[in-house]
Amino acid sequence: MAKKQTILVFGANGFIGQHLVRYILENKDWHVVANDLQDNMLREHRDHARFEFHKGNIFNERLMKKLVSRADVVVPLAGIATPKTYILEPLRVFEVDFEANLAIVRMCVEAKKRVIWPSTSEVYGMSTDKEFHPETSHLVMGPIGKMRWIYAASKQLMDRVIFAYGRDKGLEFTIFRPFNWIGYGQDNLHDTGGNARLITQFAGNILRGEDLKLVDGGTNRRSFTHIDDAIDALVKIIENKKNIAAGKIYNIGNPKNNHSIAEVAEMMLKLAPAYPHFRERAKDVRIIKISSGKHYGEGYQDMINRTPHIRNTQRDLEWKQKVTMREALKRTLAAYEKELSEGD
């Protein structure tokens, strides 16, 4: 049985955080200390004996140090991960994703705490490798003027800093790179400002009878990973049986769910009529093409495909992805249908 420990989750109210907290409380005996600016997705745990929530900004150094001092493992999930923000507020992305998290990592070095760092599949950029390998693939990004890359650059630099702290200062760490994790709770279904990511954006469009917009034709491909599979791998990293994950970098993704954005739009539009709240307006929805310049504005650039090398993830963590793309979309739509029904 794994050692009882305290897991500190920054950004616990976000997509990954809420699912991680729920899984731990339901399946492990670990104590969870959570931090975020809001707790609306965590309120079901308020009275749980092994859960506590501390509201606060990650720029609050005094609070961050206090929380880090109490943890065995620190999972700093707080960050900005929406492409529109990369373009419109690049400095804010850098300040949150790099500067604020660098301060937390340094606290972990000083206090000798283990860090589970959320990198991103975007660090591979426009690599032409058939599979993105965490140890051998080159990290290829566009010109400086393409602000879209400030997120990937911030994450990549943090990866390098953490790796250096591990080598030179003895920091215990594992780096994981999510490949398009999807599922319920990723974004606000009712967001109309373009801040929602793909699956939530399309679900909201269908709900409102709006066209599904394929940026630059929707030919770019992604390897989508349902949050249930993703959290299974992440918890195994935290568990770290026989210290197997120490100092490693793992891609967490599902190459079998590699689809173009256009294919995702078609799948969602076919599945939507099975859910009453989506059925009414689905018939009005068209799939249309739009240029990235019109959709995101200047400074956008994208990669053609993202396919993760996961054999080391599967081997070390004894992990297997189970949820197909169709099943992932069905679970997500069903969860939003439940949310909408409860709001009626």
C-alpha cells in the first residue's frame, strides 16, 4: 500500500485539478490540500475529512510557502492554457505559466518537496517527427512574432529549469506532457467569447445552434485523451512505485484517438441528437471553414499533427489508455446534458 501523504494541488478548481482531487479522495487515502481563486468545482468535497481548500492567488508568496511546507508532493496546475489568450495577453501567459510557477518550484527546491510538473504537448511545436518522443524529439517553434508560441516557450523553459534543479540541486521531480485531454468541466459550456477549448466550444455551438468553425479548414490532427485515462496515469506518477517516475518525462496521450478537427466536428454533430438539450438546435448547425487570422487575429500559428510516443509511459507506469474517441465524446456530452437538466 502506498505511503499516506499530503498532495498539494495548485489550480485545483481547473479541469485537471478537479478530476485529480475527486479521484484521489474517492480512491486513495491521501490528504489533499487545494488552492485556487475559486472552488465552485470542488464544493462537493467541502466536508471531506481529507480535503482542505485555501483560496488565494499563486502570486501570494507567503501563502504559497505555507502550503508548500505542508506537502509531500506538489502538483502546480495553475496556468493559462487557452490559445486565444496566448495571442491577446502574451505577457499574462508568461507571468502566470512561467514566473509564478518558477517561484513555486524554487520553494519546493528549498523545502525539499517532490514536484509533478505539467508541461504540454505544445513544447514539441512543429516537430516533423511521426511520434513526439520526450527524450529525442527536437522542440520546434515558429518566429518570435507569432505570439501563439509564448505558452509553449514558457512551458519548455520551465521543463529545462526543473531538469537543471534536479541535476544540480537534488529536486525530486517528474514532468508530464498532456496531449489534448478532454472531458467534462474543461471550460464553460456557455462561453461565447472564444475562450473555450475545442470540445466545449463545439458542444456550446451545437447547444446554441451555431455553426462549427474549422480554423484553416480543420485539417490539423490531435491525439485526444479522455480525462479518466489521463488521471489514471497522473495518479500513477504521484504514486511512484519503486521510484520509477523519478526524474522522468512522460507523454500522456492516446495515439489511437488521432483525429482531425474536421472529423471531431462531424462526430459531435452526429452524436448530439442523442441528448435532448442538444437535439433541438443540432439540425440548424453547419460545419464551415474560417481562416485563423479571422478567428484568432495576428500571431497565430499551428502544428499539423500531434502524436505522442507513450511506450515508456505504458511500461513504467503499467498504464493503458482505454477510452475511445467516440466514447470520450459521449461521456462529455452526457455530463453536460446532466448539468443542463439539473439547471432546468
